[in-house]
Amino acid sequence: MLLHPKKLFPEVENIELLNHQNVTKRDLLNFGNLLLAEFKSMSNEEEKTAQWLKSAEVRKLLKISPGTLQNLRINGTLHYTRVGGIIYYKYDDIKKLLEM
């Protein structure tokens, strides 16, 4: 995440003047708000990722073995959909499982 000085200090015309100025509480507040907005936008982008995950992605996300994933399917803990020979899992179901 690269932050351009103009984004941090939009009221400053000449960015070179910043080299000789102290950081104020307002500057820190602006920076904090900007970081918070950036993190929120990143989490929104993350939520827009794939709605359906393949088995390998789920295993990596949950840090489990193929056998454990199979047990989660068999006992009904984790719902899945089979399309052809590929098993897909809803991302929301994975999140619910992690929150348990």
C-alpha cells in the first residue's frame, strides 16, 4: 500500500515544504482515517473474492488434511456441491465454520 503525500496532505501545495514541518495531531488523525478507509476497502475487495472454493483452497484455508475435509463432508459439518468431478464449497460456509 503506497500512500502518496498528496493523498495524506491534500491541503499542502508544495510537498517539499513537508520536509521541514512537524507532524501535528491533525496529521496523525488524517493518516489514521486514511489507513482505516484503506483497510475497509481491502476487506470489501476480499469479500468480493470467489464465492465458491475448491477442496484444495478449503484445505489450505482451514489448514486440514484431505481426510479431515472428507470427514467434515460426511458428517454434514461442511456443505458442498459437486459439479462433475469437482467439489465446491461456499465461502460463507467456511467462514461460519471458522467462527465456531
